[in-house]
Amino acid sequence: MTIIETFAPEEAKIIWDKLEFIYTPKHGSWLHMAKGELQVLIGQCLYVRIDNIEKMKKEVTASQQSRNNKEAKINWQFTNKKAELN
């Protein structure tokens, strides 16, 4: 079913306007990048059991700020040219 089939036209338009479509490559490269970032997060703060959601949020926020302060980047090597070859 589509949004138009599920909701009244006015409501469907409101919902549609709130959606943001983000391109994700068909290849697994973006998934590998996300996995790498999660591995960093695990190594920095999730290697121990945290049984309190507020503490978890603080730890993740601190890790995120640390990565941002270091301007950590992923070396993205997949290009449009390489995609055209596949």
C-alpha cells in the first residue's frame, strides 16, 4: 500500500512533506562504514555492561563528541565511476 492509498490526500501530503529520502548504495560499502563506526563506539564505551539508559546516552554522546572533535572521517573509496563499472 502507498501513503495515498492509506491516508486521506491532505494527510498523505503532510506525511510526504515530512519524509526525507536518502540514497544508500546498492553495494555494501556504506554498511561496512556503519559497522566500523559501531566498532569504534563499542571499543570506546560499550565494552562494559551499562544498565542505565541515561548513562548509556551520556557515554554515547561523549564518544560522538570525541570523534567529532578529532574530525574523524571514513576513507570512502567507492566512487560514481566505480559504480558505473558494476
